[in-house]
Amino acid sequence: MDARAWLAIYAEELGVAPPSEEEVERLLALAGVAAHSSERIAAPIACWLTARAGTSPEDALAIAERIGGADG
């Protein structure tokens, strides 16, 4: 089973729609920024916080990019 199929089944079990291609790309970018700006564990937790806050992947990525550049 590939990731897209797994995510579709998981989304169905959760009672939500699976992410669009754009959402997947933004979430992967968010995870990358979080991991590279901090530690690897920040990637999945940042995505979880995004969902918990009800923030769009696009807005979350913008926030993460702003924070990621804060020290440089």
C-alpha cells in the first residue's frame, strides 16, 4: 500500500476528507522547515499542532518559515 492509499483509509477512519495534493505538499514542506530549523521530532508535532489549531497547511507553512528564519 502506498502513502496516498494509506492516508485515504486513515482519513476515512477518522471521518474526514483526505488531504489534497496541495495540502500534502504544504504539509511536507512544513515538516521539512520544522525539522531543519530545529530537530526532526518537530516535524510531526508541527503538523499535529497545525491540525489542532485548525490552521491551513499554507498558513502553517508561512508561520514555520518565519520562525525558521528567526535565528538566521
